[in-house]
Amino acid sequence: MGVPDGLLERYVTVWNEPDASARRDAVARLWTPDGLHSPGPGDFRDSMPWTPG
């Protein structure tokens, strides 16, 4: 699965934003209501509500 256009650039830009309020708003725009965060490769499969086919 590839990275959607602009996602990586927006992600990096968010964490380089010095203003906390602007950063919080930008983080909220990056996520979807059902989004998952994976802190590491092994942790992702354990936290998934379904098993990939």
C-alpha cells in the first residue's frame, strides 16, 4: 500500500509547526475517526480489529 499524495509532507510539516494550537489543528486534520497509530511493526497487527487477507 502506498502513501497518499501529500500525506508524508503534511505529517512532517505538522511536527515542525512551532505553534501548539496550529499543530493540534493540523494533527486533527491528518487523522480519520477510525485511524490507528502503530508505534512499531510488531505492535500493529496486535492492535488491528481485523486480520488482513
